[in-house]
Amino acid sequence: MSYHFKFDELSLADLVVDAIYEGGKKGNATDDPLSRLLKGVGNQGGFRPKSSKAGITPYVVLYADLNQPVVNLQ
């Protein structure tokens, strides 16, 4: 079963392996689905921490646009 989430559904969408998460249609950075899926996470490349006011990092996201080569560390 494949999952497909529209941009306006993302704030309530589950994270599902191989699901499709649509971006917006404004043509700028606000179209990125990541910040809607994971509140408070930026949408620029690299490690993007979600920080809290208490100084705790509940999760970190590794963001990639798949235009960079993947490094095999084995």
C-alpha cells in the first residue's frame, strides 16, 4: 500500500517509509514539506536540529535534496 499526502494535510500526516509528501505551489522555500511534517525544523541542507526552550533536542533531521553523491562509509 502506498501513501500520498497533499501539502495541506502534512501537519497531521504520519511519517511512512516510501510515502509521497507533496510540496506547495508558491515557488519558494515555504513549499518544502519538511517544515510542515516536523514542526520547527529548517529546510536547508545538512543536520537540522529541532530545539526546545528547555535546551533539549528531541530529534535531529538529516536533510538532503539527493543532488549530492551519497558517501558509503563501509
